[in-house]
Amino acid sequence: PLHGPDPRPALLNSSPASSAGRAHGDPPNKATPSEAPLAQAVLRELRVSNVTPNSVQLQWTVPKGPFDSFMLQYRDAQGQPQTLPIDGESRLVTVPGLSPSQRYRFHLYGLRGGKRIDHASTEAITGEGLQGLTQSPSGSRAGVGTGLGLGPPKEPKPPRKSPQYPPGNSNSPSGIPVTPLGTPITPQGIPLPFFGNGTPIHLRRAPVMPLGTSVPPWGLHYPPGISQYPSCPQTLWLPPEATSQQLWGLKPAERYGVRLQGRGGDPQTAPLEAIFDTPPLPHPHPRDCAEEQLNGPGPSRETLIFLRGDPARPLRVFCDMETDGGGWLVFQRRQDGGTDFWRGWESYARGFGNVSGEFWLGNEALHELTATTPTELRIDLRTARDSAFALYRDFAVGSAEERYRLRVGAFSGTAGDALSYHSGSPFSTRDRDSRDPRDPWWYRNCHYANLNGRYGTPRDHQGIHWFPWKGFNVSIPFTEMKLRPQRG
């Protein structure tokens, strides 16, 4: 279903006068000619890179910049405006807490000097949810740049007379119980029950103020980013029957304050307030996507891992958090032919491409990731009509001295076993020990699989092939190769 002709939210700090005379579909408050000296940055190509039933991942480019920060605006399933402030270095954000099977329109604004310089828009439809089940909002390690999910129960719950608080978090000035019985606070999210007495609830997220400072009502105040986002509050509207709210996108090991006030009731009613601390992450420097998954729930996304847990060795990767239990680190993807895979030895050793698009992570990284921990490999293959997968135990890639030799163990899956034939083979490129002049891969005397072949070229064994599934006459349009620590 659609939420009106254009679900674009009004700016949170816009006055009625500022929006008068503007068409409903027009971008609000574009930069005036007096702001021309700041109009040096350019924002382009806002696109959807991943969709789940309750989240959308967006990417964009900045061909000319930089921007100080970004602001993403959209309307939720109830038609209420939402705003996410985003760091100026980011080029990707995950919007959690969405409703399944809904169309959303997103507007991204680039900010410099506190003014909107450029903007881009796009639309997305969330995936289908399981009928009869409420989708849980998704968390993220991105901190302030993420949103708040909405998932109230269907019927109001009676007020708790004696709420319990986590150890060391008993400060609740006006009586909001910080967490229900038996429900822990995670580093990135906290269940927050409250009692609206049948009136709509208005929440705002903004930087925290020092204790004793006067703050505006209806505030949800966050300590991280106080200098970076001092004027980017967010407003979240909840229905009258809501009695709980998940807060997501929190930073670990931080203190937060929340203020909650009903609208439409007695204006003398005091707002409810609470203070709580988030615990530290179980894995502050995750070695792979499996440890990143243990840090908290969330959709598939880009993130940073740290090779062998070393803080000095960060690596940006894409984590598949949904396929077969999640925790997969994707190291190869083909999907549109936009990235050239006809490259030499050094390029494949270092890696190339965009981890949210087409890419090869790098043979050096593959060796580091598989050298010390038993690892399993999954390969997902798709055409427009069908899909298949292959799963291998005991996956490893050797060192540069071993020419990144491939090793795989027992096979299972629906695509057929095309890779066991290649086990034990060194990696080959056109400029280093090429056993096949066409494409970089682990070749033996010939090949039964080549996922680094020429995109969309089905003839002469030059395409993207997995012989037991589609033979050599079909170039497979979508492939992903991914790894995780071996399970079971």
C-alpha cells in the first residue's frame, strides 16, 4: 500500500510560514541564491542496495564535495515524518524499523555550514513479512546515523507497579521502567515500555544535555555526536495504544537519557524520563561477520572488521546476516557487469570494486580470514528464473608464497559439486602462471567452475560458469561467494 501521493516529510524545524505556498511534492527549503558560495558539493545517485521486510539500505555518491553531514528524511508506515542524521564521510546507511510490503520515499540532503546544498531522492518497497508476525526492528553499529524502530504490541499492557532496572541503572526520574522483567539491554538496542494513557506519544532524538540543563519536551536525548549533530533532532510518532518502544542504533558503553510526553492530553502532565547505560560490545574489534553478528542484530550491511582482531588492521566488508543463519562475509559478487574482473595478479591480491556492488575482496584478505579458523564456503547462484547454492567445509586460501592455493572439503547443496575438482590448484591470472588465458581463477588442467569470467558472455567457455548447474552455455548473472567460521 502507498502512504499518500508523496510521503516526503516536512522538516522538523520548519515553521508553518516556511512551508506556506510550497507544493506538497516540492523539496522543502532549497538553498537560496545567497547560499551560492557553499554550493560546491554535489550529491548524486541515491539508490537502494539491499531490502528486507523491515529495513532498506541506501547508497549514494558525492562526485564533488565534501559535505559536513547528510540528513535522510522519509515518512513511516503511519505517515509520520522521520529524520536520520548521517556522518559526512558515510556513503551508505541502513534504515531499520520499517513495515513489510510498504512503499517508502527517501530524501537525502547534503549539508554544509548547517545549510542544505544538494539533495537526491529514491523509492523502495520493503520485502514481504511473515503473515501474522510482527517484524522486529534492526540494529546497527553505525551509532547516531541509524533510526528508531516501531513495533508496539497489539493491545495495551497495564502499568507495572514495581518496574525493575538493570544493575547500576536505577535512575528513572519520572517513572519510565527502562526494561521489562527478564529483558536485557543490548549494546545497540533497549526495549523501553511506557504508558501513554490512550494519548499519542511524541519522541524526539537529539544530543544529550548536561544534567540540570533545560531541554525541550518530548525529547529522546543521545550523548554521542553532540558536536556533530547539534541541530538535527528526530521525531517519532507512536499510536495511542502503544505501550513499548524499541530504541535502536545506540552506541555501546554510553549513557543515554530519554524523555517521553503524551500529546492531546492534560498539558500539565509532566513528561516521563529515564537514564540508562548500554553495555560494551562482546566483540569491539570483530574478526569476521560471525562476531559482528554476535554484537547485535541487524540486516545485511557494510561494516568494519579487524583482521585477526587487530585494531590496527581494519577491513571494510559486506556481511550477509540473513542467508542460512547469517554471519557470512561476502568476498565476491557479480550482479550487473559494471566492474571489470579481467585484471592482473596484484589487483586480485589487494582486491577491487565496491563491497555493496561487484567486487573481489582480495586474496591476501582471504588468506588471513581462513588461515587460523576452520571455515566454510557458501556460493549462491541465481538467474532470472531459479537459484542454487553450494556449500563446502574446510575452505582455505594459501599464502602468496603458495600462490593463494585453494582448498575445499566436503560438499553439500543444490548446485552440484564443481569446485572439488579445483581444490589444490594455485590462483592464476593473465600475468602470473596462467593455466587458462581467459580469466583469473583456480585452474587445474581445465575447469568446471569459473565465477570470475566475462559477464554476460555465454560462448567459448568465457562466461561465468558452474558446469553441474548450467553447463558452459549459460553465463550466470548473479553470484556471491561468502565465508564464515565452520558451524556444526
